[in-house]
Amino acid sequence: MNILVLGSGGREHTFAYKISQSKRCSKLFVAPGNAGTAAIATNLPIGVNDFEGIKKVVIENSIEMVVVGPEDPLVNGIQDFFKADTQLQHVMLVGPSKSGALLEGSKERAKEFMMQHNIPTAAYQSFTSESLDAGKQFLETLNPPYVLKADGLAAGKGVLILKDLNEAKQELENMLTHAKFGAASTKVVIEEFLDGIELSVFVLTDGKNYKVLPTAKDYKRIGEGDTGLNTGGMGAVSPVPFADEVLMNKIEERIVKPTVNGLKVEEIDYKGFVFIGLIKVNNEPYVIEYNVRMGDPETEVVFPRITSDLVDLLEATAKQKLNEITLEIDERAATTVMVVSGGYPEAYEKGKEISGIEKVEDAIVFHAGTALKEGKVVSNGGRVLAVTSLDTDFRKAIKKSYQEIEKLSFDTMYYRTDIGFDL
Ligand code: AMP
Ligand code: GLY
């Protein structure tokens, strides 16, 4: 069948890489894609939120499956758009409906869902500008540090963690009355701080059945030792060494099953990925957030470990037949290191020529922010390449990633040299 992947990052290059290995895929398209996807698929110059443009190419190219990478088009209702259009209804779209995507699109909605279905999470209350004073009073009842979350999508920047009560009150006011995160912070969730170690669990669900995919841990800060500004992610490891069977059983029983069951009882059309951000506190798992898509760079370590045919898995998801599929996983560990543009996550330059990709032998180079310019691969984003390696344990894998990165170069190139340091 002909398949279209929506997006242009490392996550989408990894999807395309796995899909292109499937015998089930005839023609593969990526919109808008990058220089990496151009080598294994046909890139189409269409934005992920241009639903009419997407419709046109889906019809023109007889595309039977669309795999949505980022959250934006999901929150904007791409699944509902396909379902409502007589020319698109037959197309399998992997990704939740708009109401399902609200689990990521609204922190308050996610908290209500967790409360409704008894899913362990931090205690919380939410506030608007009308209830600003009540919000300040609520802060007084909590112990520091204080966790403030903009309700809506804020490009991963909408969470503030503050040690000082007065600062927390001031930031609450900035968010609610001075639109610190624009419309995303017209509502703010204040929650109890959980002290523990984070991990991510990925679930593929058809709304009825589910498969738990490999776990991963990402490294969000720009600097060594988890310091400096937050980024989209500077590297990742899979599996997470401390996610043992006991913890995974708790996660499946207390979190994954009630989540899928909650989608079912609320009649939410959800055929796609659930990325559950978790924190382990005294060996007990709590949900920090839901995302309605795969993570990036987590995909670059999770997917290379999936040995089942990805198209079979995605088709079973779309057709609500995941119960008929066995998920096969490579036991080896995978690590990825993000190579970024100097200056990221603040201002950085693009268009730097990248050399050495063809010399990498013992790792897979996934393109994140790249483009082709006069036949050459150039940087085209903050996060540029993700270098993924597999080996019997994560220490060996990470060593390979770092050996292979040495072969890459471009002006201002930067990467963290300590991915996995805390494990
Ligand atoms: P989120 O966007 O909800 O994933 O939050 C961003 C980051 O803030 C998370 O990855 C955690 O490191 C941290 N965080 C969020 N909520 C809490 C919480 N209740 N307690 C401690 N840390 C939190
Ligand atoms: N790496 C975190 C995310 O994709 O949200």
C-alpha cells in the first residue's frame, strides 16, 4: 500500500525508515520531510496542518495509510477531518481524534481524565484569571517547590517549577493575567511536586486493545549533567534499566489498562500512540503527562528495537485488531545522541553543510533538522541529527554512538557527551 508520514523530524525519519523496510509498503511519502526522508521516500512540500493540501495528495497518490508524527495536527482535528470526508473515510489514519488529542492539548482535561479513572497522578487544582486569588491561596497550602502548568500547548515550555512562594504567586499572575504563554495559559494547573526519577512508557492502542512498546528515558536539558535550558531532547536510552518487571507490572495494571479502558468507556476514538510521562516515587509510578504521539528522540531508540513489521502493527491499530498481532522486540539496548546547532535552544544559524554522514557504519543517522541544498545536506533546525546505536547493553551502545559521531561535522555542531550518565 502507499503510505504517507506527516512531519519533518527525527521521529518521522525513524517512522519512514521502519516503514520502508516493510514489504507491505509500495510507495512511501513524507510531508514535509527532511534530507533523510528524501533518501528513502518522496517528500511532499505540504505543512502538517494544511488539511486540504494533505487531502489532495492522499487522493492523487492513492494513499491508504497516513501516520501522524506531531501533536499539532491531531489537536487540530486531522482524524475528525478524515472521518468526515467521503473521499478520505476509507484511509487508515494512525492518530487519535480531536477529543483524544485533548489529553495532550489540555493539562486540565488530562488531570480530570486521570481522576475519573483512578490513575495515580499528583494532586492538583486549576485556576483562571477570575480565580487568581484562590490560586495564590492554594499555593500557600502546598510545600515547595511549586509546579505551575499552562493548560494548553506551549511547545514544551509551559511548565514552571519554582522554589519560592512569592515567585510562584507572581508567575501564576504572569501566566493568568499577562498571558505569559499566550492563550495556552488562560488556565493554569497547579500541582503537588513529585520527587523521583522519570521514565516514559509508550503504548500503541486501537482504543480497545493495546501493546506496550519499549520504555525510554530522554535527556531534556542542553548541558552536561542535566543543566541549562530545556530542549526537545538531547538523547535517549531504551530500555530504561530501572524499569524492572515489578515496576512495569504496576505501570500496566494501574496506568496503561485504566487509560485504555477510560478511552473506551468515554467512547473516544483513539487509534494511535499514547506517550505516558511517568515519575517513580518510592517505587510507585505516577503520571506526569500524556502525549498523544511518539516522543522525539524517544522514537529513535524505541522503534529500532521493534522487530515486528511496523505496517502490520499500524494497520492492526487502524482496524482495531491489535489483539491479533504479536509484538516482537529486539532485546538489545538502543541509545541515541542528538547533534544540534550551536546556540540551540536559543537563536542558532541554519544552512551549515554537514559532512561525514556516509562514513557512519556502526550506527543509524536519523535526520531531525536537515534539508537538501544544491545536492548537499545542510542543517535546517536546532536539533539536526540523531545518532542511534544498538548493543547488548546501553553502555556499549552509547560508546558506539559517540565513536560514530566523531565522523560527523558541521560549523557550530554541539552534542552532550554524557547521555545515560545517571543510569
Ligand atoms: P510536562 O510538560 O508536564 O511533562 O512537565 C515538564 C517537566 O516538568 C517534566 O518532565 C518533569 O520533569 C517536571 N514536572 C512536571 N510535573 C511535575 C510534578 N508534579 N512534580 C515534579 N516534576 C514535575
Ligand atoms: N522528548 C520529549 C517529547 O517528545 O515530548
